[in-house]
Amino acid sequence: MIVLIPFKTSNPKSRLSKLLNEDERREFAYEMLLDVIDAIGDLAKVKVVSPEPLDLDVEVIKDSRGLDECINDRLKIVPRAIIMSDLPLLNKEVLERFFSQPGDVVIAPGRKGGTNMLLVRKTGFRVSYHYGSFLKHIRISKELGYSYKIFDSFFASVDVDDESDILELMIHGKGKRSWKFLRNLGFDVEFARTPRLIIPSN
Amino acid sequence: MIVLIPFKTSNPKSRLSKLLNEDERREFAYEMLLDVIDAIGDLAKVKVVSPEPLDLDVEVIKDSRGLDECINDRLKIVPRAIIMSDLPLLNKEVLERFFSQPGDVVIAPGRKGGTNMLLVRKTGFRVSYHYGSFLKHIRISKELGYSYKIFDSFFASVDVDDESDILELMIHGKGKRSWKFLRNLGFDVEFARTPRLIIPSN
């Protein structure tokens, strides 16, 4: 199995700009990418697709095109999995379960209608990542007459975009590189009434 | 297997009070409870624990005590599962997987550190549902020397508390009773840029 991980380096995680400055966000995004690569381990061969060169132990493919174009061009050969780089709660058990799901297409939903992981086993499938991609990917599968499976995973559903996702990382991500990065900056969780994210003061 | 579902009838789902009036919230909570009972089907025997009588096809146990006391008193006999009543995205496949997990204790996390489903197979375990129960239930298991398993499920993680959870129900819950209830009120999802919840105007 080959896993494609798209990774954007310019102004990453802009919705976290109230919590982290641009350098921190860049480093944080990189640590999450490393967490995803660590979780995949030797379950699959990883290829990171990025507009810029990256210092990684896995193959990096330079591609400056938009996300959909980037991925669709690489779905001429199957099977291929596409895993987002901001899923630090992934682990080996989740991914083993994901890779062993039946179906021509396997779709792991994120919150707010996104597609966090995708497994494509037949050529002809085209991704469309924006504007509610989860339901679109189901519709595309149906239109092609391809069988699809919804992959039910909480850890795969947490793509870290905003403050509420950081809270999930701090609760569930102990020991992860991205968790350590935030802990070193002073982030933590306080269980007062409901868990409250502790944000370091400057 | 016996599943306990705690259900509170007074002022339910108060965090949805901007979207639904009290009668609507009471009806919505009831529809979600029915969705959970439907999802369990004949996989287990359901007992709803509530301070007030309820018109249901399953056994209703009257108990006016607080949640922890209610449940702990019923963990003298095991195995017991405790499933929250606001998990409308549950389905048979999720629950079959849940019931077949190994471990003295199985814990399904909700967002924000909650425990949405719990399966207890040894006596002596005590629940503590408030203030970050997920990590507390792990700690309690460890202190007792009990093995525990974290159950990884997106559908079990969505307890409908606030507007963002309603969005998940409208995306993933097509055909559910609670989904139909909201659709009949005018709720829907619009995939403009990111999915936006459509709230009926009064």
C-alpha cells in the first residue's frame, strides 16, 4: 500500500493564529506530519506531496498544484490511500483497521463533513476535497457504481484545525510529538467543570 | 448483556436553547433516546434509568439520584454497559464492535474528555462522569489493576450537546428519528465553503 500525505508549508493552520504565531504553527504542522508518519510505520510506504522540499526520512514529491489535482493525478494507479497530515491521534491499530476495511472506496470522516482518510482501490475515482467532501466522496462512489465503506474512527476524525481540536490532542495525544511540542509551549488541560484548554500567556 | 441508558427529562439539552425551545428540546432528547434504543436492537437488553416515568417499549427504572450514584449502584452485577442517550449516530455495526472489545473496562470517548459509552466486566469499578470522565475512568481502571480498552469510534464520539454536534447529526444521521425531527423543523446543511448549519427562522 502507498499512502499519499499532502502537506502545505505556507501559512499553515491559520485558524490557530490566535494561539500560535506563524513559526509555531509551521513547526506544529510539521510535528503533526511526523506523528502521522510514525503511526503509519511499516504498515505502508509513505509519499509526502508538497510544493516545497522537506527534510523527511520518507519520499517527498514536489507538486505545487491544488490538492484535488495533486491527488487525482496520482489515482491512476491503485490502491492508494490519502491521509491528511493533521491527524496526530492516529495510531497503528486505527490504521491496521482502516487498511483492512472492505470496499472499492473507504472514507474516514472528519468533523464538519470533511474527509480525513481515503482509500481508493479502483481507478476512475476522483477526489473533491472542498465544500463538504465526505458526502461528495460518497456521491462520487455511488455514481461510479463503486462499493464504499465509512470508516468509523474517533482518532481519525480529529483533524487539528481550531482550539477545540487542540483540546482533543491534549487529552488523547500524550507522548505524541505534536503533544510534546504544545506541552513545551505551556498548553495543558484543566478539568474544572468541563475540560478547559490552558493556553500559555505571553 | 444489559445496557443502562440514563435519561433526564427536566430541561434537557440546555446548551441548545438558542436553537430549540424547551418543548422542542424535550422532544429532540426523546427522539435521540429512541435512536439509541433502535441502534441497540436485539444486541442487548435495554434498561432506561430516569427520574420520571417514560412511555417506552423497554424497561424503565425510576431513579431520582445523581448520575454516578444511579450507575454505581447498578454495577454490583456485571457485565453492564452504560450508553448515553444523546448518541443518535450509533448503529448496529458500531455496537457489535463495541460489545466485542476485549478488556475489563471498555471506554468510548466523546469530544471534550467525556465518556459516551462504557462497558464494565468486573465488579468494583465506580463511574465518575463529571469533570473529564474519560481520563478519570482510565485512572480508576488502572488503580484497580483492571485492563481497559479505548473504543475508537467517531459515531460514538458525537454526543449532541451544542450547535456543532447538530451539524454532525445533519451530515451523518440521515433517516434517524432525531434527524427527521430536526429536518421537519427546517434544519439542514449547506455546503457553501465549509458546511454551515441551516437554522429555521421563526
